[in-house]
Amino acid sequence: MKGSSDFFAERLEDMRKKENHEEKKVQVKKKNGIESRFQAEILRRRSRYFAVFVVLAAAFCVVTVLNINTGNVDISVPEILKILARRGGEGTEANIIWKIRLPRVLMAAILGGALSLSGFLLQTFFANPIAGPFVLGISSGAKMMVALVMIFFLERYSFVSSYTLIIAAFAGALISTGFILLLSKKMHHMATLLVGGIMIGYICSAITDFIVTFAEDSDIVNLHGWSQGSFSGMNWSNVEVALIVVGVTVVLTVLLSKPVGAYQLGEAYAQSMGVNIRFFRVALILLSSILSACVTAFAGPISFVGIAVPYLVKHALKTSKPLVVIPGTFIGGAVFCMICDLIARMAFAPMELNISTVTSIFGAPVVIYMMVRGQRGK
């Protein structure tokens, strides 16, 4: 009896070991399956990111060539390459490229990217996809201060430095942002806050119109084209200043990618990850104001770019990861503004449209679609 019981005990132990072994095999298979699906998902996302950035880069190159090639004087691509390789040269075509078209297309790219990134930062701050420098009245505040400074300096001097205009625009942007932040403490509903921002924009625009009314005729000529939004008249000095200011600001924004990602998941989560919320919010406002101020100082107020482009880029990438969205938004904004500037120049040539007219035509429908889609989501 003892021998048979030992035999059954051994058999039972063997069966248990076999069952445990089978369970472990099943668990390993499940783990491997989960890991393989996870790896496949990562590969799919990275492939999508790569494809989107390749398309943006290709679009950037094509639109740059079209902007340099197209105009009242058509210049062939081989001739453009020769002139660029020589870095200058004599003749009408070389002067057109180096003194007019190339600075203009570079400024459209730099300022378009800056405006889009400014919109992304404001949308992160307010946690609303419709927040942007134009809608919230920040561009109008910058425009008001630049108009004041231009009239003051042009009455006494014949020249206003680019840095002076940027500082003035930055001060105006901060003033408007300050009022928006005060309103946000009283108005907890985002739609009401947006209406408040629009009203601030109207007030700043009214003050600007009032100032221009009493300005001298020569000052009005300088202000009129700028106040409507235009990349016309850009030079290499403007490109250098914009590249420095925007470049430094973009680098600082990229360095904030991890805190931005944490903040997108809520203030409580960001605090638990060690983010200094007060410092972070101030940094977002300052960086956004610098970017929008730089755009307004050089090109005047430009509408809807800061709202439409970040949405389109995030929709294309299917992610809101800042480390991916920030460069995508900048390149997307550059391409969008270069396309709009090309249309503004050539649609009714030799007459030129204001850049805001074209950006509104393409940007406003995107914003309307965002609002309708958001309402359906509710």
C-alpha cells in the first residue's frame, strides 16, 4: 500500500510539474505576443513619424524652389542653382534672388514656424486647441506697441532697428497676455475666455487705428502695409535677427519637451513628476510671447496659422508628444506660410494680397472643422 501511495504521489507531482511547465509556456507566449505587438506598434508609429517628416521636408524644398523661381521674372531652376552656388553675382536675376526672393522666402519660413509654435505653446497653456496668438488678441497687442514705437521713432529718426521693434512687440504681447490671464481667473469657461481675447484684440486694434489717424502721411505709408500682414521688403538683416531670436526660442522650447508632455496630462501629474508649475507656466507665456512678437514685429499680424497648423500636424502624426510635435509644427508652419505667401504674390500679380487674407482663406475652415468636430465629440 505504501509503495502504491508513493507511486501515486510521484505521478501527482509529475502532473503538477507538467501543468506548471505548460502554464509557464503559455505565460511566455503571452508575454512574447504582447512584446511583439508593442514592438509592432512602436515601429508603426516611427514609420508614420518618418513618413510625415519626409513629406514636410519634400514640401519645404519644393515650395522654396517655387518661391524663388516664380515671379514677374521667371528664373529657371538650373540658373537658380548656379546663382546660389556662386553666392551672388552680377545681373538682374542674381539681384532678384539674393536681394528680394531669398530673404523673403526665408523670413516666411522662419516666421511661419515661429507663429505655429507660439500657437502650440498657447494651446498647451490653456489646454484648448483653439487658443492662438491672433484669436486671443496677443498679436493685436504686439501690433499696437509696434505702431506706437514706429510712429515715435519715425517722427524723430529715419530708421527703427529690428531689435527695437521686437522688444516693443514683446511688451505688447505681454500686456495682452496679462489681461488674458486676469480674465482666465474670472472666466473659467474657455469659450468665454476666447470671446474675452477677441474683445482685447478689438480694443488694441482700435487704439492702433486711433494712433495711425493722427500720424503723419509718411508714417502711415510705412504702417499700412505692415499692419495688414506682409513678408514684402525683407532683407538679410531681418533674416539674421529673426534667425537668432527664433532659433534660441525654439531650442529653449525643445528643452521643455518633457515638462510639456507631463503638463499635457494635467497639473497634478506634472507636479508629481517634479515640474515646477509656476516657473513652467511663466516659461510657456514668455516663449510664446517672444515668438508671436517676432512675427508681428517683422510681418505684422498673421491670422489662423497658430491654430490651424498645430492641429493639422498633430492629426497627421497621430500623437501629441512634444518632442515629435514641436519640430513638426515648426516645419509645417514654415511650409504653410511659404505656400500662402506664394499665392499672395502670384494670385493677382502684379497686385499683391495681404498674407492674412490668404492664411484666413485656408486656416479659417480648419478652425471651423475643429469646432464642429469638438462639438460632435461632446
